[in-house]
Amino acid sequence: MPSLTRVEATARGAAITVESYQVDLDLTGGGETFRSHATIEFRAAPGTETFAEVKPAKLLAVRLNDADLDPAALDDNRLPLTALRERNTLTVEAEMAYSNTGEGMHRFVDPADGEAYLYAMSFLDDVQRIFAAFDQPDLKAPVTLTVTAPPEWTVAANGQVAATPRPGRWEFAPTVPLATYFFSLIAGPYHVRRDEHDGIPLGVYCRRSLAAHLDADAEEIFAITRQCLDRFHQLFTERYPFGKYDQAFVPEFNAGAMENPGLVTLRDDYVFRSAVTDTQRELRATTIAHEMAHMWFGDLVTMRWWDDLWLNESFAEYLGTRVTAEATRFDQAWTTFALRRKAWGYAADQRPSTHPVAPEEVADAAQALLNFDGISYAKGASVLRQLVAWLGDDAFLAGLNAHFAAHRFGNATLADLLGSLSAASGRDLTGWARRWLREAQVNTVRAEVTVDADGRYREVALVQTAPASHPVLRPHRIGLGRYDEDGAVARIEVDLDPDADGGRTVVDELTGTPVARLLLPNDGDLTFAKVRLDPTSADAVPLVLPSLTDPLARALLWGEALDAATDGERPVTGVVALIAAALPGETEVIIAEDVLSLSRSLVDRYLDPAARETALALIAVACGRMLDGAPAAGSMQLAAARALIGATTDADLLTGWLAGRGVPTGLAVDAELRWAVLRRLVVLGAAGEPEIAAEAAADPSAAGAERAARCRASLPDAAAKQSAWEIIASNTELSNRLVEATAEGFWLPEQAELTASYVERYFADMPEAARLRTPWTAERVASLAFPRYAVAQPTREAAEALLARDDLTPGLRRAVTDAADDLRRALVARTAVAAAAA
């Protein structure tokens, strides 16, 4: 369907005012479609023309004011509307198709019990798959919803149920003005738990087969929800404005969650059916806080167009992390952000597809979808953290509260927010915004150190650089930490002002002071900048790292080491050596998990097969040490076990765990761990289809089906690879999750020879495969299915040839562009290693 352009949205926004939606959905038919009836009241200048959007399986009837329109006038998803009056009524009746892609009205049949579940995902421009609408963010209007469904079902939506006039009929109260992409609905035999806090009704939902697991965690979920609500009410003068606060954990969800007012939807992977680490529980908590932040940033005040996406996602990312750290037991949320989320942001900002946090122009909705990335989330949140460090928290919050008051239930732009912040702080933010929000790419801050004969600093300078493609130096307020081997620390605050010093800031406070063992730029992680240690500090990391008591400082040092290896400045083998030396003593499971995950990506792509085998053996030894020293039944034990499973080549050990032999005391070999063990055995050639089938029979759940699909794609068998590739390239019957699981399992470093012929097939098949699927699913599958372990010049050349075509979908072009750049880095690293060896 054609993507709505910014020009079209601006013209339509100026031409009409939407006053209300009345939506009636009939979900009783079963099968592949449902009935949709929408009545839209809107105003317009008499005689003007516009269009509404609807994407039906079959358009049944259209009436504008007192005239019936020909359904055949529908052009793809656009319904022309002419001869408009000052006040207009549009009525559209249609049969709409259920989806299996997590977009529109998703229908899922639970393999555990055969029950059907529905949920609406209206995000970005998919409400038109549910009912006719003027589908753009600045045409907000109240929605009055009525639903007919099987009487034994549970039905919930954005608003409160106002009446149930008969069994199987739900009438909901009108909402406050909503953007169309916030429409939310769940329907099916959902299990529900209810609570209330500070006058706000709370509810959590999941499918029945997960009821026991939700019940086990309901108090934690409610506690986090209550704590976050209280903290947001302390920060903002505007209370939560949408009545009830429901959270529905729904199946086969594409995103982490969606901020629908009154009924947030979250992926039901957050209903934990097996043992999890505190990292996973923290992620659930930050997701809850992130979506709650959207109730103000996005829902109460909505961006006018998608070029101001940062007003939604950057603020939700910043506030979600902040509120989690301030209000819940997960007080190290900024540590996770520093190591995991910022790594995502740094990677995105250095690729050819980089863009500003707040672009000047987002041409259409299709381009907007591509900007839901590490820049809009992690970089944008980091920029806001830097802004708070510069303005001060009181001025920052005063500006936000003024912004809410000025644009309550309306729309706003970057200029609107900057105006509120400038007025509250007394500072002109024009120059700051230009450099931080309108310019792409990341700066690097390096410490340059000279020492006198007495072991004192002659000079310490922080040197800021920018890539030649984006030569922008920025003001930074950062910490500079001085660490000794015994863990002693002192931190000073430094302002980097390139307008004053050209990017080389001499730290006069340190001149003549005793040399520390290690200097850490950006200590406290207040800005968005890659850092590099001076050579003496880099050499000291293995000695100093184990003694540091501050988890955030440890995370920053690990991040610096990983980033230097990613950039090819230091060998990946150095990171592996650091893991062997320092990681077994790590006490924060978040750091241990992220270091092992991020380093595995480098080991698998940056090292040739022989070097990779040696590195994995060292990582496996380190994981074994961690496992031996971890408390029984704790997060660190589980994290170490998972990492050991992924690194070991000891099939006998893994087979024993599946049989209950040699399992460390306290480690639960539950459903999820069993699938992890089985997949590794499949990769090692020690298990096959019979074992996968047996495990799937023992775990007849949706998660089990996804794990089985991933295992089958990982089989070292030509027929299995052919079957998996057919799913990846052409299957539209399977759900988004099953196709993604297949793509995720297909490529393996151990199977380079077996899958060599599929490298060429990827570049031949993906253009058509992308056109078969919806944009969100197509981009995800294209990214997962890229031959990421085929690190060779012909792979890069094939990617460049594909990108030279002019018929690629935007999502496929973005996926290949990013993957090809990752491939380029891996090739550079391998070439450097080969040159050093020669």
C-alpha cells in the first residue's frame, strides 16, 4: 500500500479536523476475517477533497453524508472523499483480514490448548487494517468502541467498559482524543489479574496457558507498576490521564511493547515460564517504565509527524531507565543502559544508514519505520541525559511540565519543546539542538597524558574527534575518573567546549597531581561519546577492573574494550583474554551476560575458524569458573550456564545435563534451558530431528514451537537447510515469529561449507521475499537471514550489487546496508589479524 507522505499529511491536517470515531467490530465469525463498521465525524472547508485509509479484505459499503459511494473507488488503501461539507459523516463497512504478522488484528491459536486470541496492533499506520481512519498522528479524536465476540471471551480496550447490554456485547466509554496508532484491543479467553493503586485501576492479562506463570509474577509486575506510577507523579504535575492502566502480554508480538493509552500491549515472552536472570527481570521492569513514560511523551502530547519521533522514543527510553533506577529494586538500570543499549546506539550511529536524532525531514511513514532504531532510542536518551547534566534537573523538569500544560491532548514539535525548556532554564538551546539533534554520527573522546619524572601529570587533555563524513564537534559535560589498583577513585567534572578549545580540552585540575593507575573519560556515563583510554590506562584495565566497586565504571571499561575491538583498534583476542582474567570475578549478572553476548558476536565474525575455536575454548573455561563460583539457583549461575552451553564443544556434558547427570546444584534444567542445550547439540552434530521432535512433543507451547523451528533450521543437513530456506524466502502461512526463528537459526559459523550456496541465494531471493511480507516483518527477516558469518569479500560485493538496484523495499535496503557495514568491519579485523601474523 502507498505510504503516507509528510506533504500529504500536512495538507490533510490543514484541511480537516476529526471530531470522533465510532467503531463497531464483530469478531464472532471465526475464520480469516472479521466485520468492521466505522463512523467518522469530521469538519472541513466546504468543497475540499481528501481521502481516508482502509485496507479491507472486502469493502462492503461506504457512505459520505447522505450519499452512498462506490466501493470500487477504493484505490489500494485510499478512499477518495470529494465535495466535503463543513460537517461530515463518513461510514465505512468492511470485512477485514486477520494477520499472522503482529500487525493490524493479529489472530493466534495457542498450540497448548487450541484457544484463539486476538489483539490489535495499530502502530504506525496499521489501524486501517482494523477500521477506516484518517491515519496520521496529528488527527487525534475520541474513539467510542463496541465489540461483539463470543460471550465466554474477555474483551478489553483503551477505555473502560461502559456497558454489556447482552452476553457477547461490550460497549466502551469514549476515550480522550487519541492518535489513530494508539487504538488497542484484546479479545479471547485471556486470564486477568486486577489491582488498584492511587485511584487507578490496574490489570494484567495473558493467555490461559500462561496463567500460572503470570500469577507467580503478578505481584512483582504490579509492584513495579505502582512504583513507576508514583515516581512519574512525583516528576510531573500532570497525573496519569487515561483512567485505567491495563497491561496485556500478547503472543507473537513484534515489538517489546506498545504504549496504547489504557491498554499497553507487551510481548508475552515477559511472562517467564522458566528460570530467568535478574537481567531479564530488569528488562521487563524498564519496559514497563518505558511504556508508562509514553503516557506523557507520545500519548498525552503526540508528535505532529514522524520526524519528531524522538519526542516519543528518546524521552521514553531516558525516563524509563531513570525511573526504573530511582523507583524499583533494579537500581543499576543505568549500568545496563551503558553497556547494552548504548552499544546499540553507537553501532547504529556509525553505519551508513545513520540519521540525526531529530531529522529535518522524514518523507513518509515507510521511512519513519526505519528510524525506530538505536539512534531514536539509545542515542536520543543519552542526549537527554547530557542535557539534564547541562541544564540541571529542576530546569529540565520545569520545562517538561510546561510542555505538557501547553499541549495537553494535542500535538507538538521539536520547536515547541525547545521553547518550553529554554523558557524554564533561561538558556537558548538553538545551538545545542543543532549539534546534538540535527547532526548525525558520534564523537570520540581520547585521553592524552604526559607524565613528569616525579610520577605526576605534566598534562592531561581530553581530545574530541569526529569522523570525516560528519565533522561535528559537540559540547560535552563529562566526568573524568581516576582509579588506583586498590579501587580508590576520584572524579572531576569537565566541560568540553570545542568553540573555545577546538576540541582539545586541557584538564588543568590534574596538572602536578600524582598519576593514577587508570583514567576513565566519561566516568558516570553522562554523555553520548565513544571513549578511548590512554595506553597506560588500557594496559592497567586487567589489574584495576576486578577491584572496582562501581558497576557502572566496570561496565564502561568493558564497553571501551569491546568497542575498540569492534573498530579494529585492538584485537578481539585481547577481549577474550580480558574475559578469562576478569569476568569470573564479576558480581553483576547484567555485566557478565552483556559482555559474554557482545563478545560472542565479535568472536564468531571477526576470527577465522581456528582462532575462533581457541577463543571459544577460553570463554568456555571462564564460564566454567563462573559456574563453579556462582551461588546455587541464582542469576549468575544461570547466566554462566547459558554462556557455557553456547561455547562448549563437550557434547557429553550437554547430553548429561539433558538426562539429569552432572547438573550443577541449584541449576534448573527447565524448558528454556533444555532447548538451549538441544540446539547446541544440534549444531555440534550430536542431536537431530528425532530429539527435536521429542522435545517439541514434551513442550507443546508457542515458545516450544519457535525453539523447535530454530533447532530445525540449525540442523547440519542439506535437506533441513533447503526446507528452512523455503520458509525464509517464500512462506507467508507461518506466523512472523516462526519465520524469524527459522531465519535466526539458519546461519552458523560451524556450517560455513554447508550453507555456502545460500549466500548467493540470499541476494537473489530477498527482494521478492521482502515484497511478500509486511514492512516490519520483512525487514526483520531480511536482517536475521543475512549471511553474517560468510565473512569474505565476495559476500560484500554481492551486498553492494544488491544495494545498487533501485527496486528494493526500504526495509530490505536498510537491513542489507547495516549488515554489509558489519561485514566490512569484520573483514577489516580479519585482514589486520592476518597482516600482524605475517
